[in-house]
Amino acid sequence: MDFVSIRIITDDVARLAGFYERATGVRARWASAEFAEIKTASATLAIGSTRTVPLFAPGAARPSADHSVIVEFLVDDVDGVHRSLTGHVEEFVQEPTTMPWGNRSLLLRDPDGNLVNFFTPVTPEAIARFTR
């Protein structure tokens, strides 16, 4: 089994895809106006319109309703990401901070309110966990 993607349902696919393009530096791939993907080397962030939900199960997903999932991105320079997003992010939940487990982490909310963590391993132990 392979973990392929996580999908965020939104009322505004273009707005959310634009945010993640800016935040990651990765251009979205559009399958239709209702569905875009941000593909990285290790995972895909899919962004689907609320209009796609009835194709699965009506009412099964609601945009801007999650408070339990954090979308995470491993980046080379979390402080650089913070600088590049300042002025474009409505809410930084936590400025870049070195966590007890060795990652320097930036926590923010995307335009729909989903939590997003950009992190860079900074201790030898944390770096070893993410060495490919």
C-alpha cells in the first residue's frame, strides 16, 4: 500500500491552489476547474471543490471545518518560507520555533483555516530522521 495524497475540500479551488503554489513554490496541476494537485517528490496535496463531494457521498466533507489535521511540508529553510509568506498569510499560529524534537517549525492557517506546518530539521537527530 502507498499513501498517495491528502485532499482538502474548499469552496474556492483557485484561491487555495494559489496559496499552496505560493507557499510551496510548486505549480498546481489542474485536472478540471474543480480539482487541482500540488505534487511533491513524496506526496500530493489534492484540492477539490465542494461541488465534487456529492460524487462521493453528499455532505461527507465540509470546507473550513477541520480542527484536527495539520498539513505538513518539509522545507530547506523554514525561516525563508516565513519571510516569503509574511504579508500573504492572514494568521501565523506560531512563528518559526525550534521544537523539542529537533524541527524548526512554522505553523499557520491557509485561507480556509486549515493548519499548515512548514518545518526544517535542525538537530542531528532530526536531520537523521529525514535523510533519504
